[in-house]
Amino acid sequence: MSAPSLKGIKVVELAGLAPGPFAGLLLADYGASVLRIDRPNAVSSDQLARRKTSITLDLREARSRNILLRLLTATDVLIDPFRPGVLKRLGLSPTEVLLKHNPRLIVARMTGFRRDGKYKDMAGHDINYIAVSGVLSMLGRAGDKPYAPGNILGDFAGGGAICFMGILLAIISRSSTGRGQVVEANMVDGSAYLATFLRLARNGPTWDGPRGENLLDSGCPYYDTYETKESGKYFAVGALEPQFYAALLRGLELDPKSLPKREERENWPALRDIFARRFKEKTRAQWEAVFDGTDACATPVLEHAELEASGYEQRPAVHLSRTPSLPIKSDEGAWTGGGLMPGDGGQETLRAWMGWELNKDFLVRKDGALVSVDGRSKL
């Protein structure tokens, strides 16, 4: 098997919530060595820890902070998940300290709100970031309040995945310039960029109506979900093109001549009622038997518990034929994330990266934090 894409890349991930760990997980899955920095006495609930290791540092204390500075001389990427100003207050300003300390370092900084403007000093979560980006206003059923889709769109897509993209772009740039840089990612701009199509489609027939009344937002009856005969079990329909719509009607045993014209939006409520009644006549498994192997664009809405129970294989986001991702195996955290506790495996990583040994190059405090052996090792 060929070496994974990011083999040899060393990443220090300052422990944080969802988007930072997700960017680190993507890097680890594609071969980077990722070392998470935990706080003293931290109780980690991070499930995005597959293939990572951990050490504990007290960044408020000079001898412990010195361990990080020494470590960053051999590091390619630092993931900073903190609110603006935190690293600077710790004496670790990316531009004034870290990049001077290691000019090849890539400092990936991720925030929720933009670092400038009205909300820059405010706390927030995914729902707030997609709210001010304009995206949340587009999501939800007709006549209902805006609907937040978990924290997928802000934290993970607009946050972690976009930050990962920025890190890769910085690595490409460094290959020609020899210099690192600061990567600024935020979930407002990230989620807004992901919604480019929706924003531009407001002037066309795809998305020119109110929330929940458009072609792709559950407004259209042939692009929606329907409950089957089993309560809580659903089927998804996406039969947009005429030939796919015809296949859907054949599977539902509906005569197209008896139905309202699908092109006219005033007919959509009547069509939805017809489809809803028909899907209620069979179980999800029975509808699978009808539609599997057809071009009706009709599939079951599968749940994660049943996917896990069936042995469904979780796969990397993208496959590369020459420099593939590492496989995501069930016994390595495909469904659990790996479960990394503070301090797990970190000393082995320090040995591999730096050649360091306990009591020679660093000490461990009672609370688990690593510190320099003495003041002479300071940079």
C-alpha cells in the first residue's frame, strides 16, 4: 500500500470543541501525526480522536509552555481553536512569536464569528454562526421556524472541513515558498460559502420562494421524505428529472394521467398527499424491494444504529489511488472515534518526533502536565 497523503506531517492540536478536533481528525486519517494538547485535570469528552495521541500542558506556566515552544520547532501545523486573543495573552502570538520561532509553521486559527465586525467579541455556537451567515434562514419547513440541522453545517462543514482545506492550501504554498503562514477560518464565512448555490439561486426557479417552498428544501413533493407503514421509518424521494419521476410513479403504481401536473406549484400539496398515502401502504423494507435497482431516486432513510449493527463500512471522505487515506476500521474507532484520554500515547509521540525521554528532556507534574527539566532549556 502506498504511503498516505500527509505522512510525515506533524500536527499539534490544542484541545477544543468540535471543529478543531474534526480538522485534526481529517489530517490524522490522511496520514498526519496528530498530538493533542490537553489542559491539566481535563476530562476529555472528545470523540474525534481516532489515531491521535495526547500530552498535558499548563500553558499558563512558563516551564510547561516552554515544552510547547520546543515542540513547535519540529511541527508543521498548529491548530488553534481558541477565541481571539487567547494565544496572545499566553505569550504565543502567531505572528509575533510562533512564526518567528518556526517560519515554516502553519498556524490554523478557527473561530465561530469573524475576527472583525459586530460579533467578534461574543460567544456563540453553531446555530448562532449559521444564523448570522444567512444560511439558517433558508432551512426549515414552510410556515415553520428556521431549523438548525444539528451542528453539521457550521461546526463541521463550514468550520472543521474548511479549516482542513486551508491547511492543505498552506502546505501547498509552503512547498514552493518554504514559509508557513496563518490560516484564518471562521464558521460564518465557511457556512456562507457552502451556501453559494442557494444564495445565487434566489433569482431562479430552484430557490426563489419562501423557506420550505422551493425545489430542494422539502417544498417539492418529489424531493421530500415520507413515513412508511412503520411508524418512524421513512423513505427519501429525489425524483427531479422527468425520467426519474416516471420511474417513481411506476414503483408507486400511480397512473401519471390521473395525477395533477407536477410542474405547477399549486399542485404540489395535492401530489404530496397522494404520495404520503401511498407510502403508508407498505413497510420501509417492502418499498426497498420495490425501488432497489431502479432509477426512481427513492431510498430508505437509514439510521446510524442500524448501519452500525449491519456492519456498514465507514470510509474516508475521498479516495486517492496513489496516496490513500488510512482505512477507518471498526476496531479503531469507526463508530466510537477512538476515545483518547489526556496523556494517552503522547510520550511515544515526543520520542518519535523529538527523541525526548522522560526525566531527561521533560518532567511530569502530579496533575499530568509536562514541564521543562530546568530553566536552562528555555528558548
